[in-house]
Amino acid sequence: MSKRFRRNKLSSSILESFSNAVNGIFEAFYQERNMRIHLILAFFVIFSCLFVSLSVLELIIIFIVIALVFITELFNTTIEILADKIESNKDEQIKLIKDISAGSVLVSSVLAVIVGIIIFSKKIFSDTPVLIQKLSSLPEYVYIIVFIIVLILSMGIKIWYMRFKGKKANVQGGVISVHSALAFSTFTFIVIHNWQDYVSWFMAFVLAVLVAQSRLEAKIHSLSEIVNGAIFGVVVTYLLIQFINFLGGV
């Protein structure tokens, strides 16, 4: 009787297997830029869940589609590593394998966006906090003031950082991307001022992402600088509008 084939396992215990799996996930986040982008977007989605009343089923669906995006990205990363290991030179079949693998990530990402729009669009209209409604009633020219303040603050931080690092003032580099800060500042205002028109703020978000991507593609800023600028623009804009509303408008 022939012996059954048994795969040689690298891990000798369940704890070691779990540790290896966690290390693999951390390595994927460290190596892959897209994994870090997915993580940031997932954080914002989960954070948004705190501001609307979702049912248990809706929460489960949101977590499933988020996990699906990460799972497909992990498989895509694995396939790319294996493909590069098999053939380091350019090869049409290897390229096709990578493209198909990347397509699975695209499908899961589009599905996540569609599910998010379906679930959040109705909730935003019906469960919008009273505070957002008050902020949306502020006059439009308030944003001109906020926009100028965001511009001055972001440029000031950029110049201060370069002087602190002993670098010459330059449009490139810096701790934050001013363009990204202004683009996401605009997006934040549109969300607040037109909170019922989700098409407007969805398109504003797309345009803000395109602005950020253009800075990355032109190699003017790194991904971390662009993300810092986006977070800065959103947070400062929201806090300034809150402060102006607290003062009773201007």
C-alpha cells in the first residue's frame, strides 16, 4: 500500500501558524501601497458608521465587502510575488495572470462602492445629524474664508517643516500636500453644504482623489504627504465651520 502524501508544514503549532498569518498580513500592508489605501478608506467607512443608524444586517454586509476587498488584494499580492519569482523578465502570459488577478480586486472594490452607496445614501438623508443641518445652513461665502485659512495654514506648515529640516522652500515635498489639502477641504464643504445631494459630494470626492493622484503621479509628493494633506483639509475645514457656527456665523 502506497503512503499518502503529506505536505511539509513550516509551522509546528496553531500559535505559530497564526503568527505566520499575521506576519503575512503585516508584510502585505508594508509592501503594497494599495493595501494601505484600502485600509485608510475602510477606516473612514467604519468611522462613518458611527454617525448613522445601521441595522445588524447592514453592518454585516459592510464588513463582508470590506473583508472581500482585503482578501482579493491579499490574493493579488500573492499571485504577483509568485509570478515574479517564476519569471522576473517581461512575459505576456505572466502579465496576463497579473492583470486578471488585479481585475478581481477591481471587481470587489466596485462592489464595495456600490454597496456603500446603496446603504449610506438612504441613511444620510434620513439620519443626518442635526448638527450637519445647522452647518449646511451657513452662507456660502463662509467657505471662502475657510478656504483661505486652510491655504494659509497648510502653506505655513509646509514652509515651517522645510525650514525645520533645513530644506530650501520648494513646491515639491513637505510634510503635507497643499493641493491635496485644498481639494479635500472643498470636498468637505460640499458634503456639509449639500448633504442631501450625494451625487454632488461623490463627484467632489472623485475630483479630490484625482487631484491627489496627479500629485502622486507627477512625483511631486509621496503618498504619506498626500494623505496628510487630505486629512488636514477635511479636519481643519470641519473644525473651522464648526467654530464659525458656534460664533453664530459671520
